[in-house]
Amino acid sequence: MTHSAMDLNLLTALDVLLEECSVSGAAERMHLSEPAMSRTLGRIRKAVGDPILVRAGRAMVPTPHALAIHAEVRAVVERARTLFAAAGDVDLRTLSRTFTVLAHDVFAAAYGAALFERARVEAPGVRLKFLAESHVDTPALREGVADLEVGVIDTRAPEVCTEHLFDDRMVACVRPGHPLLRGPITPARFAAADHLIVSRRGKLHGPIDGALAELGLTRRVVGTAPTFPSSLFILTASDLVGLVTGSVSAVAEQLGLKTFDIPLDLPPVPLGLAWHPRHDADPGHAWLRRCMGDTLATALTVGTSSAAEGASVAEQTSGAEGPSTPV
């Protein structure tokens, strides 16, 4: 890269171009005409000594070199933005940012609408990109792939800032009329049912199995689903037993599923936020963290309410008809 030919404006444009993979999309984001954005891309190509974006059919894709430097470019742009914004509060009405949030897809399903609405009202220039968790662990925050992680934060890396929000818990969910609902749900009856696990890596065991083993019980796990929403749709048409956290149990209930307390002593599920320290003093990122924290605070209330209702599911549905033989 020819450093003398690359200024902060070009770095910002490069970041947007790599995010959009489109000259027209980047032009709209930066409030430029397409010809002006094309000229900017030309300057970037000359300064970097790389095409950056190349044609692939009707779309444009980043070159290997562009992919390799994107995280560093993003870090520099974010650091500069923080530096210039540090002296005062951000004007949310004029803020133009795209935030990438790494979270379980069920979080987006449960709270995406509320977050998009809050952004529309408070910061109309902000866009939110939800990124699903991968089956492999990658340093997404450090590399700039994601701006914020939401969920169970188990990292202790020194280059990651964390905030614990509250302890959630797992609840079981089944279709209406499921055999388990026809009486008291004991550990033995719970273990005797067929179970479906959600695992991005395809693991066939979890904390439930450890708790059952302490009681001398085992369960039959018939398989795994890669995401919570996919598992919920499977549960609606089967006699399998699945799990969700209490804070997102409303998603299961919207599909008509019944949730109930698991009759086992299980560890809590700590929910929180994680971000890279380069965002710590960024006013825009601080607003994003507040949004997520407020949303999850409402989740705690919703989850508690759902749990109270779910505690009486077995009594309310005893004798309900279903297509399968009772457990």
C-alpha cells in the first residue's frame, strides 16, 4: 500500500465497499453518486495495488487481499471514529453506521423486530446485521467480523470486554397434546421421552445428560438440529422434546408449542454482551450496547412470566389427545 496516497476518507470508503461488495450500495451509504464512488474505488485500487473488488457474474466479490486486510481496515476506521467522537455524545439522528451482531438466530427471531424499531426511532441511519454463530470458533470480535456478541459469553480473553446481564435458564418445549403433558413431569418420564438437541457442532449430549446421570437415568437423543428455530418447527410435527432458554420461549409459544420446567437441577445460563476494547469508548457502540441490554432486560420479565404459565401446563392439558402412545 502506498501510505501517502491513502487517507482516512479512502479507508472509510474501502471499509464500506468491502461491506457492501457493491459500488452502488457503497455510494448510497456514503451519499455519493455512483461515478464518484467508482472514481474513489479507482484511487483505492491504485493506492493498495490490488483490484479490491472484481466482477463475478452480475455481482462483485472481494479479492483475497481485500479479505485479508478488511479486519485491519475496519479497526483503523473504528479507532478514528472513536477518537473524533470521544469529546462528546454522538448525534443518533445523524449517525450512519452498520453494526454486526453475533448471536444465536433465535435471538434475532425473538427480539430483532424490537431492535430494528428502536433503531428506526432513535438512529434511523443505523443498520443492524445479525450474524449467526458458526460451527467453528473464530475470533470474530478481534478480527472485526462482528461488533458485538450477544448470548452465553464464555471467553476470558484479555482483548474482549464483557458485561453480564442476567442468568437465564433452560425450559423444555413440546407440541400441544404431547404425551408428557398428560400427568406430572418427573425426571423418569422426562428421560423416557425422545429428545432433540440444538448444536451447531452436532453434539449429542449436554448438561441435561449430566443431571440425569446423577439420578441414574439416561435419555435417548434421536438427533440434532443446527439452530433453535429449525428445532422448533421439528417439534411442532413430532413427539420429540426440545429445549429453549426462558428468555426466548415466546418464539416457541408463537408456534403453538408448550413450554414447561425441566424437572432437574441444572446450572444457570449466563447471558451477556462481549465486544472488542477498541469500541469501549465509542458513543455509537455504547448506544448499541444499551439497546441490547434494555432488550434482554425485557426478556427476563417475559421469560419469568412464561415460566409461571408453563408450570401449570401439565395440569391444564392432562387428558389432551395426541397421535402417539403416552410415555
